[in-house]
Amino acid sequence: MTTTMNIIDELIKTHNPFAGHNVVRPAQIWGKSFPDAPSINSHASNAIFDAVAKVRQGQRQTVGITITAEKGLGKSHLISRIRHRLQAEDGALFIYMNKYDNLNKIKYQFLEIIASSLRAYGSYHGVMQWQEIAAALINDARDKNYTPQEYVHGFPSWLSRSPNTIENLTNSIIQVKPNINNPYIVKAILWTLSPTHATYATHWLSGWELTQNQAEAMELPNPKREEREAEALTTVRQILDITSQYKVPVICFDELDIADADDNGFTAAQVVASLAKDLYNSLERAVFLLAMYPETWSYQVKSLPQAEAVVDRLVSEQPNRKPISLNYLNSDDVVALVYQWLKNFYSEHQQIPPLPLYPFTENQLREFGKQKPTVRDVLKWCAANFLPVDVKDKTHPVKSYFDAELENLQGDVDILAEDNNEQIAKALRLSFETLAKDKQTLEGITVEGVEDIEASNADKGYIHFRIVGTENQKTVKIGVAVLQQSGGKYQGAALKRLIDYKKFGITRGCLVRSKQINSGAGNAKNFAKQLLKNLGGEWVKLQEQEIKPLIAIRFVYDNCESYELSEEEILDFIKENKLASNNPLIREILSDPSGQEPDNLTDDDLPMRMPMSVDDSDNGLEFT
């Protein structure tokens, strides 16, 4: 027993399961969840499950539920519980939005979120929610009963034998579902079953442009950029109406309490509430869930023009027309929550503690519960009291949060996705701001500041920021453009601005990109050549392993208030651990330009021929 206790005590010194976990990130919503005590605020999660059941059974068409709670009370923990329960039970599709980067184009951004959400695994192991819908469409049209896994496994073989498979299936589906107005949406959903084409299909479903080769190979039209916002809501409705024939869409809007506003002065909560009302009126089946602070509901949503119509739809199941409030925790809740966390912790490390709550005592936790804490309060208290004092005092206050964020990113396959441009740019910017704070010199450049690019509306968003420094006693101004987009037109537009040094006040342009320029994007290729050969610019290859630590610390920085960290502590951690100064990506941006395109870039073009070397063992599945 003494030996076992020694092992457990050493484990506690080196692993703190509570550290860095008092803010829920999307990774916990979609992937491995935090340990959950289902009894906590079960009245709220049960209301969602009841609403899904009513819609599924045809008792209701659409239901709106709004949850209000103070900061840290467990809104996102509750949403994580809902997502994982719905995933386990099947019968629902989960759509989650918690970023509102451009409130002026909320419809288009929501379309991106739908496409991204449905890329997540559903009820079938290793199968996207898109693929579940594709399988259901084919089964309906051809009177089959195959699983999504069977379709995904057999698709390469079918395509090699019959290149017209997608077209034929699309026609069959349209015949039995005449209410579908856009056959290209059906075609793109079917393409998700092909491993070779799935990424491009979901890319197109997001409203993004494909390369000419991709569009021709998949027989999908490219959307015009100026029509995307206007067409986005129509596309959203069509996608959701198609999916709702098989599973109930549960559409969740989280983190609405931000200060941003659109050009008309409406806040994020107001813009999203209006969008939810419009969708509520037009969709055949859906459950809407909005989560916000009580004051956001009272002073923003209820002050909207036609607020009564909005409120009626967002709290449609509440007889008193009020949101569902989450409760502060009591002593039983605190014990239940900590028990679940420690149970997972000891199980993962294959240890059996002397008592389930060790190193805490039940009396200790019950006494803390008398304070009516939030979930965040409990996790922070546990993190602070888990480690022995001598160990805790040696740990940088930022480390546990950084480690947790970095761990969350390890399984993220979308780090280099093109809708992550802003996230990547913000991570790079923080690193350069840290270097500028102490006027650090890297690669011969003393970094003195980071500036916004002054630009008209037409030029905004292409060059993300400007690094100002000194090299050989001369001022250097490096314009940094993160460009992961696939569309040739967008690539051309971005590179055209990056080479206009005079207009944008830069002395060097730096393109940050992991992919080749599309083969058919002539303008983009020419601009890139000018950047590298004529203007002394740089093309820096973006790599996951180099950007992930920078994104992780940026997440910590953006949530410093919730983590009760100061900006100074975070900048100190970056400097102490040399996250910026030793990062190859940061150093490459500052280094002397090579004038060459990087090696081993990803090829963005689809192969023009269908794969012929495939496994023909498709279990005898036939479409006819």
C-alpha cells in the first residue's frame, strides 16, 4: 500500500488534471469532452433532449431554447454534454457556432459553420455527419439499407467502374425529392463519400471557390464572390431542409456576449438572434439553442426591433417566455463534479486511490460548495489545491493553460484550413508583438512594432499586419499575408495587394501559405513571381508543428480574463520559453528572402482521373 501511495503522490506532483481546464474550447465540444456530472443543471439539458424528441416524433416542427447564465456557470460544459449525448443516441445533427468574425456577413459565416460542423464525426465511427446524410439520400432514392461506412468503403471502386456514378445518383435523388431546388448541393454531399474528393466537396459546401480543375472534375459550379452573402441563406435553408428529413438539426449559438457590432450597430447577440428568428420561420425541422449572459438577453435581445417576435421564437417552449437559467453549484454538485474528474484521472493512469476524492476530502469539498460556486470556480480551486505547495510555487502560472490548449490542438485536422486565416494571423501577430516589446533582434532585424494595415473596404483582410523594424540601420516594414484559400480569384486578389508596396506602406511582402498556387490561377502565379523575383519578397511555408504552439498561446492570451492571468504574465511566458524567438516560422518571416518558392508545398488540385488502383472488395454493394 505504501508503494502504491508513493506512486500516486508522485503522479499528483507531475500531473494536475484540473490545471488549464476552466475554459471550455471547441475541441471539448466536438472531441473528447470534459468529465461531466449529468445531474448538474440537468433541467436545462433535459429541455434540449425533450425538444429534439418532440421534433423527431413530429409533435413540433421547430423549437427555440435560450439558456442564460453568469460567466463560468457552465454554459459550454452543458453544450458539450448535449453534443456527446446526441452523438451517442443518433437521430440528430449538431451544428455549433461560437465565432463571429464578420457580423456584416453572418449568413455566409453561418454557412461556413454548417459545413464545418457537419464535417465532424456523427453517430457512426469515423464517418462525417455529411456522409451520414449522403448515405441516407442514396438509400432513399435506390431503396437500399447500406451503412455510411459501406458507402465510403465502396465508393472508389464504384467511381473507377462508372465515372457517371455521382451524376446518376444525383438524378435519382432529385426524382424522389422534387422539393430540392439545387441539385449541385446534392451532388456535393454525395462527393463527401469519396475519400479523394471529400475535402473539396465540403469546401464547396462552405461557399468557397474551387480551382478550375476541381470544379470541372466534380462538375460543380464556382460561386461568384459577390453573390456569396446574398445566396448564403438560401443555401443554408436547402442544406438544413435536406438534412432534417433524416436527422433533427440542433443549431447551437454560443459565446454571444462579445462587444463586436455590425455596421448598423447591432451586437453579435442581436445579429444572431435575428438570424435564428429567420431560420425558425423558414426551416421544416430544427431545434435552436442560444447561450448568453442574463444581461445580454435583457439589454440586447429584448431591445431589438420587433423584439416580441424574436423572443417568441427563441424561448418557444417556455410558458413564461423567459430563458432557462443555470444554477450555481451546491455541495452535492461540487462532490459529483470533482468525483468524475478524479475518476477519469486515476483511470487514465491506471491507479486506484485510497479514496475516490483523494487528495481532497468530501468535507473539504462540501464546505467549498456552501459558497455556491460556479463550475469554473470549482475547477480553479481544485487546480490550485491539487499540487503540493513546493511544486506549485515552481510552476509558471501560464504553463498549465498553455499545455492544455496545446493538447486540445493536437487532434485538430483543420489547423491549416482556409477559414483559419485570421486565427493563424492573430497567433503570428502576438509573437511579433512580444518580440517588439523588448526590441529583440532576430535574423538581423530588430523588431520595433506591429501595425495594422490602413486600407479601404475593398482592400481590407488581404494583408493581415505589418512588422516594423530596423535592419542595417534602415527601416524595414514587412507586410504579412496568411493565404490558405484555394480559389484562384482570391489568391490573385491577395497577391495583387501584397506586391503593391507603395499603397500599403511596406518594404517587403511576406506570403505565409502551405499550398501551391493553383495551376489555373494565372494572375496569382504572376504576382507571386513578381513578389519573389522582382520585389525581394518572401514565401514562407506554413507548417502545423510550427504554428500550433503560437495558436495555443494566442488562445490563452484571448482568454486571459477567464484564466485570471495578466497580459504581462503571458508575454513573460512567451519570452521565458522562447516560443517566438525560437520558432522557425517566426524566424523565417524575418530572415533574408530566398527568392524561391518553398519545397514540398501541398498540391491543391484534384487528380483529373478517378483512382483506378482501388480495393474492389466492396462487399457486393450495388447502386442499381
